[in-house]
Amino acid sequence: METSVETLLYAAELVEENGTYTLVVQDVRRDTVQSTPVPKAMVDKLPTFLSALTAKLGSAPSRSRW
């Protein structure tokens, strides 16, 4: 019987502070963090981007971390 092991490679957060949005991505393997400002228009379109990515890559099982 084969056992599946998940390995977290990257962790991403979209942070809002006083109306300013920042995408923060942590490379868990290299222990580095990068951040970049994100315009509100892109934040508003995030669900559309994620749906398009899912459609392009095929349906992957959804995960919930909480």
C-alpha cells in the first residue's frame, strides 16, 4: 500500500492594510519571503483568475486549511 505525503513548498497570503493590498509568498524550502503590492482591481478579479487556472489545469481536489 502506497502512502501519500504532502510537502508544503510555498505559502501565500494576500494582506490588506488601510486599503493597500500586498501579496506575500514564502518559499518554505529556501526560507525566503517575497512581497509585492497588488492593485485592488486584481484583488477583485482573484476568484476569476483562480477559476480560469482550475479550468486550464483540470479539476484538482479542493483543499481547505481551516
